[in-house]
Amino acid sequence: MVDWERRSIIVHALRRVRTEACAAVLFGELRRVKSTNTTRRYLKEVIDALASMPPKLVVDGFEDLAQDTSFTHRMRSIFRGVLEDLLYEQRRGQGTP
């Protein structure tokens, strides 16, 4: 049996690791783990960890997920919301309101 709570704690700690490799592992988790009542909290932690990374590391990944029809409409909507926030943050960082 998988300990989703322990995995969530590990993913939370990964918020401090802001590398392409870490982002790739977390995006891989989103593709690998099916969303169920049991995994929903874990997947939210993965999304939050990715959303906390610099936009340049994760924008492309969220764009891909938002277009991937293997995810439910609800999940793609979540990905689009995170993507919008990241793009806004990226524009603000460049001095564009």
C-alpha cells in the first residue's frame, strides 16, 4: 500500500529544489498518478510544488498538461489556472503590468 501522506511530505520539501530535474520528476508524477479520492491531496501538493517554482522552469510543462486530453476537464482547468498565475508573475517580473 502506498503512503500518500509520506509522499506529500516529500513533495512539500521539494518546493526548495528549484531545478529542471525536480520539475521533470514532479510533472512525471502528475502523468503517472491517477487522480482518485485517495490521491487528490497528494496531486494537489505536486501541483503546488510546481507552481512555487520559477515560471521559466514550469510554464511549458503546465501548457502541455492544460492541452492533454488524457486529463479530466477539471484537472486541465486547474493546470490552466496555475499557468495563468505563472504567466502573470512572469510578466510582473519583467516590469509589464
